Amino acid sequence: MNTETFVSPLQAGPAPDVDQAIRSRRSVRAFQSTPVDTTLIAEILDLARWAASGSNTQPWKVVVLRGEPLKKLVDEVSAADAEAATDPAVAARHHAEYDYYPADWTEPYIGRRRQTGWGLYGLLGIGKGDAQRMQAQHRRNFDFFGAPVGLVFTIDRILGRGSMLDYGMFLQNIMLAARARGLHTCAQAAWNRWHAVIRPIIGAGPQEMLVCGMALGYADAQDPVNGFQPPRVEAGDFVRWMA
């Protein structure tokens, strides 16, 4: 029996909730411990699979972690990160498998990066040079900022750079579908450095490359860190009209 969901060839009318989902999406860095229903997670991932991909390759692979599996991942990566902070030899063994950021920063990108970093640290009362508190804030990545659900994404190494573009559309679908259901997310490249620790835990083979992690849950509205939202460049600053 074919259980594939029927999709209309064309929805001519508006999708009124999309704009609000896009505008209200943000990187949440403090979550409630409230569990997320399995049905909601399944709905989000089932919706996300309709993302575009070149030649319909659909390159995404997702591991959903909750409960003890989530704790195991958090504990092992946190331990590895703490060890690397005090042992240069350990630190040298762990590095991301692809460049997320440029080797040489230039404007306007370095300015935006600094604005985001110091804006967040300023909100939390972390001053320049306070390396210990900066590191502590960074390490919150490795407990998914307290979210009850951690998502880990991998891709087959055989695929090309274009598949990473496809993956971005899939990840955005997850984040917007989550907002439509009252949930928040934080996409996290910080996990990438620890792929050698993570892959055995999630059962990923050597042919898979870690793309990123993502926290999923209900935002803690009382935590001041969630009051931070970096500004966005106006469309007029990056769009050129040629008509």
C-alpha cells in the first residue's frame, strides 16, 4: 500500500503563517526542560523532507537524541572539549572536517561577527578578556543549551559541495516547521570539531561527514540570553535590481 502523502500540484493562495515563522526564528541559547512530543518531532522532520535538492538527491541523514542517548553524547563531547582545553596534543587531534568560516576574515563579515559576539557577551555581562566565562558560554553548545532534543546531521562524503546547499534548505525547513509548532531551535556548527567522538555514539559510518547539530525545544523566555537578536542587513544593501 502506498502511504505517500498527497501534495497538491500548486497551492495558489497564500501561506499566511510562513512570514511569521521566518521573522520569529532565532538562535535560542536557553531551553525549558519540557519534553517535546514524539509526534511533533516526526511532523517537523516529515515536513522538512520536502526541501529542494539537486536531481532529487535528498542528501540529509538525521539522528534524534533524547534521554540517555542525549546525555551520553553531551557527557562525552563535554569531556573531550574540557580535555582539549588543557592538553594541546588532544586539541590538535580534533578539528572540523570542512571549513565553515573563512581562514582570513574581511569586512563586512568580520564586523558582523564581532557585533554578534560582543552583543551576546555584553548581554550576559561577559567583558573582553574574560576568557573563562567566554569558554563557559561556548561549552553550553555541548549540552544543546539545555534542550530536551538534540539533532545531529550527517552527509555521505561522496556527495559534492552542492549537496551542502541542499542541506541548508532542509535545515531551514526544520527551523521554520518548529516555529510553526511553538518550538525553537539553534543550529550549531560547534559540534563539528568533535566528529570522531560523535560518530560512534550515533552509529554513523566512516563514509559519513558531520554537517552540524541542532537544539530543539521550548525556549526559556525568562533567560536573558534569549533577548539577544543580532540585526539583519536591509535588503537594499545586498540586492541589485537590473530591470
